Amino acid sequence: MPLLRTTRSLRTAVLAGLLLSGTALVPVASAATTPLYKNPHAPVSSRVKDLMARMTLDDKIGQMTEGERGATTPAQAAAARLGSVLSGGGSTPTPNTPAGWADMIDAYQRAATSTGLGIPIIYGADAVHGHNNVHGATVFPHNIGLGAANDARLVEKIGAVTAAETAATGVKWAFAPCLCVARDDRWGRTYESYGEIPRNAVENSVIVQGLQGRELDGKTSVLATAKHFIGDGGTTGGVDQGDTRISLEELRRIHLPPFRAAVDRGVGSVMISFNSWNGAKDHGNKFLITDLLKGELRFSGFVISDWNGIDQIDGQPGFTAAEVSQAANAGLDMFMVPNDYQKFIDTLRAEVLNGHVPMSRIDDANRRILTKKFELGLFEHPYTDRSPQKDFGSAAHRAVARQAVRESQVLLKNDGVLPLAKKNTKIFVAGKNADDMGNQAGGWTLTWQGQSGTRVIPGTTILDGIKAGAGKGTEVTYDRAGDGISSAYDVVVAVVGETPYAEGQGDRPNGLGLDAEDLALLGKLKASGVPLVVVTVSGRPLDISAQLPSIDGLVAAWLPGSEGAGVADVLYGDYNPTGKLSFTWPKSSAQEPINVGDGKQALFPYGYGLSYRRH
């Protein structure tokens, strides 16, 4: 008996050593038959179990790793067994076309599926208002506008169009929707929020169903990502990636409901937020990720970090072994380590081998990731189905976007100057945002921060729409600086506001007022005595109290995207404005943060929005 016991102990030790050193344990008989995981008719859970039994530790760690296309070739990604590759904002192939994307992603898939187990990658991109990285895509209004539109059915349709254009390029994973509840307009990501109360994001979480479709393996379906979990919209001072210093009760009441709704709608992945909660970074918070998200909400998909998110856990540049193990044990399943993926793989392997991260955690992460890959149909169809490319940026898709623009316009003031007369009138148009596709699309358009430019993307500017909508006998004149305005004109439309920005660079701690160019323009136009309509193109409410008495008509257009003609549809009265504020509009920047129910006197309250009286 002592000899038998010793033999068993030795066998157990050898098997454990083989597993940890990267050797899979597979039944001998399986080598002569088609593996169960390759049988599309087998239950997903059975396929996952069979595949995981064949995977080495290195295979499993690879599945938990996501690298950026600029830092890894298809061959390198396959050698590292990467589970995912992404395009960051502005990281695009040449040419930046649907076919160019499909060729690039298919090359990654060809390399991945040529490895021993042939596990396909899942390719991700920030398709946050359409497939906004790709030239020619339909670019929808940012979420702040969709919150004002308050049309969940339309938002679901937007999700479906976005998914169709995204999947057509080979991208099967969208890092959207953003379900943050922005509580301070100084935050540079306010425009990514549907509104300042949970209900705005809860109702619009229906976009998850639009993105994922009826079946996740549909050719125009993509995996959705609820982000950023949790509290990114509640940081003190509206500081991006800052500290959300609130109680658990407030976290549950304000910031949790949208994620509960997304989980109930079957969202496939959740991205963790850069911010801290009461001093501790979300990326390393086991209570938030494992107890709250996976436990209480019963989220069964997989959790992804944000861009280099684990680097910030200890407040120092780069990531350490301690940060890797803390994040993995907290419940992160996949790690977005764009450039340092090999270092991450080596670090996590060492943390498993030294016992700091248990194999049960590695297996749980792989089970979650592989389940979604099977459900997406990636094992059967790893390559891009290019047939939907014929509808990429199509007139039908742009019609959906134009309707979204119409519904998102909020009429804030009207002293009888709107709607504009379409016939026999002289209209003067001015302002830096009247004829600039880049400005009206905002951040996350072709690049991370976005960029100004009249024809940055295909579509119609607001000026294009005003000109196209003009009827018989109407003359439309444009000058950015307002030069040439005179009493000969019947009305002047000034399109002012912000220029593109995204996270970090978009924070405005010093106030939300108009810039010097806009202020000079409005002064010049008012001096002409011509009735003045102001359209604000911006990612948040602006401080315009001082200018309001001089304005006869005021419309908040938010960031309308590629179909600026939808703004003109409202200005002309072809569509009677129905948008309502999903953010309280402050009297002064000094009131920030200002939210419904806090007792502060607003310039325009939450839910405000006028319509035209019809005679």
C-alpha cells in the first residue's frame, strides 16, 4: 500500500506539473476523431469543456490577452495565442475601407486558425456612434443627442445599423454602448452619456439588442460591451479617470441600474472603468467586478479591462506582477494590453505558477470568453462575410441617422423667428460649426479625439442642409466670421459651440462658456439688428446666459454626426422639434455639478424642450 500511495502521489504531481508548464491533458482516443469542440451541433457548454481540456496554460493565458493591431502582426498574434486584437481610435488599415478592414482581420483569423487548436480571435473596435473608425460609415449622433431624442425604438435600430456596418468589416465586437450617468458637465465624456439620471441609460440600453441581434451568430450581429463599469460619470469635479467619492447606496441608485438593464438584455461583455471608487481603482476591485457584477447581477459574459487599465491600480506607470494578479483575482477575464501583451502573458503565467492566481480563475475567464466566441459562430465562420458591405454607409442607413438628428434637436428659445421661411427670404449663415463635418461629428470620429475639417467624413453639414432645404426665391449666404451681414438679410443663423475632443482632453474645469471666436461672432451679428438664431454644436450644455437676451431662437444640436441636414429639417419646420433635455442646462458654470432634484436653479431644467405652434 505505501508503494501504491507513492505512485499515485507521483502521478498527481506529474499531471499538475504538465498542466502548469503548458501541456494539455487530452484523452488519447480524441486524437483519432473530430474533436467535439469542432462540432457545430454540439451544445456550446460541451464544446467549451472539450476545448478547454485540450488547452495548455499558455493557450488559456493567450485567450485572456488582447493586443493592438499596430503592435502585433497576424503571425505574432498567433504565436502569442492572443484571444483578441483591437483597433484603438484612429488605428486603421490602408486603405481605410470596408474591404481594407476585412482583408486585415481575415489575415489575423487565417493565422489564428492555422495554429494547433485553431481558436479564432475576436476583433474589437470602438463603434460608439456608428462604425466611426471607418471612412464612409454612417455616423450617428453621440449619445447625448440620443438621450434628448428619447426614442428607444430608434436607438435599437441605430444599434442594428451600426452592427451591420461593423460586422461587414470583420469586426465582431463593438466597445459600445457607454452606459455612464454623467453627473458633471465639465467631464470630457459627457457626450457619451444618454443623460444625467439612470433612466436615460436604462431605456437606451435597448441598443444592446440592436447590436447583438436576435441571434449572436447572425451575419450582421456583433458582441456588445456595456461600459464603463462603474461610476465613471460621477467623479469629483468631473475629472476624467478620477475618484468617484460616493456611498455604496448612491452607486447602486445612480450608476448601477444601466448595467443591470444591459445584463438583463444579454450583453456579452462589460468593460471596467478607469475611475476609482472612494480611492480604489475599479480595475482591481473584487467587490465591484466579482461580487456586484458577476454575483449580484449574474453577469455570465466576460469582463474586459480598458486600455492599459491595470497599469493604474498602484498609481505608477506600467503594470507589475502584483497589479496583474490583483486584477485577475478581482474578476477581469480579458486584458487590453495594447503594446505590452507579451510581457503581460509572461507575468500572468508566472503569477499562476507561483500560486498567486488560481487555475480556477484562469478557467473561469476562458469559459466565459470561449462561450461568446462559440455563440458568435467564429469557429464556423472566422472570416468576414462581405455581403453586407453593399449597404455600408447606404442611403437607407443614413436615413436612420438623419431621423435621429431630427429627433435629438432641442428647441430652447423661440421668439417667433423659427421655423425659418423656406421661400422668398434671405438667410445669412455664420459660425465655425456651420460647414464643418469634423466639428459636428465630434470625438471618436476616424480618430480618438476627432478633428475639425469641412469634409473629414462623407455626409451633409448643417450649411449643406440649409442650402438644400431652401425653396424658391430664397438666398443663402455663408461666411464663417459673419463678414457681410447687413440689414438686407431676413434672418441670421449662427452655428457655434465646441470643436472635437474625447476623454482627458475634453475636460473643462475652467468653465463651459463659448470661445473667443464665437463671442466675437455673436457680437457682430447682434449689432446688425438682424433676427438671430443660434445653433449650438456641443457635447454638453454650454454657459450662454450672458448671450441669451440677444438670441431670438436657440437650438441645441449636440453632436449630430454625418447627417447635418437633419438639423436643417428642424430649423425649417419640416420636422417639428420633439427633443427634451436629458441634462440640466446651468445658468452658470459655477453651478456644476447641477442635476435634477438638487435644488439649483437652472437656465433650462431637465426635460425642457419647445415645439413649434402650428396654425
